[in-house]
Amino acid sequence: METRVRLEPWSAGDFWLLERKNEPIMTQFLGGPEPAAKLVDRQRRYEAMSAREPAAGRMFRVVWTPADQDPGPGDDDCGGHGRGRGRGRAESVGSVGFWEREWRGEPVYEAGWGILPEFQGHGLAVAALTELLAYVRAHGSRDSVHAFPGTDHPASNAVCRRAGFEYLGDVDFEYPPGVPHPSCDWRYRVEPPQDGLTPSG
């Protein structure tokens, strides 16, 4: 059974999700939790992205309504295992987004995502990233989307592969800024949307 999600533009009521994503289990591959002041600044930037033109980038809250049947383990969203939830109730399960950057002299998009631990193991990261790529095809202005998961994070690398990204090789990618980390460079070539297909959000 295909896992489907809905993307909602980031809003003022989503700060709790930033706090959840800042927990040690969610930031172990991202340099650890951020100070509270940085979370407030991140919330401000995410809200501002929702007010900009779509081609400039967006952050989304990922919403999932479980089907009658559990889709099963599927892929590893962040390396964890999902726990059963109530069927038919919409759940905010994480975030996904894209933003503008320069990479090796070219204007590209960078994508990032995170699924909360209790919802991992249901294929939600791949579903969210797939929906995000549909949004970029419909609204974006750049030719490619890159993602840079660490070489020590096989689950996120698997998400890139299953979402249709191409592995370009290992790189030293700075995250947090100023801290080089061995990472994998994944690229998705953006193609125009097919007629009749529109992304959510």
C-alpha cells in the first residue's frame, strides 16, 4: 500500500514541532540540539519562507492520516521503528523543506526533512520527500535539488535513493556552518510536472 502524506506550509503554530525535532535523538546526526534562541530564529525564518514566492523555497509540516491497514516497516525514515497510532486520525509527523543555495558554482535547491521517532518506519520520509519534489517541479526555478546526509546516516541516504536522487559522491559538507562533516551528495534533476498532476501544499 502506498504511503501518502499532505504538506502544510509552516505557520506560527508549528513551533512545537521545532522543539520536538531539536531533541537529542533527532539531532544526533546534525551536531546536537540548538539553543532556544536559535530555535526562535529558525521559527521566524520558516514562517518568512511561507510568505515568499514559492520558487524561493518552503518549509512544510508533514501530515499523515494512517490508512485502515498499517503499511508496514517500509524504509527507514531516520533509522527508527514506528509505533502504532490511531487509524484515520490526521497526525503531524515531521517536516520537510527546500531552500536556495549555491553549490559548486551553480544555483540549486537543498532539501531537508525529519520524521518524529514515534512515526518512523512507515515510509513517511520518502512520501514527504516525493511530495516535496512534486512541489518543486510545479513551482521551482532551479534545475536540481541536492541533499547532503552524513555518510554515517544510512537511513537518510536510503531515503534519497528511494525518492529518485542520484548519488554523486562523498563530500565534506559544513553542518552546522563551520563544521565540516563527511556527507553524501545526492542530486535530483527537476523535470516539468506531468499534465493533471498537482502537489499538495
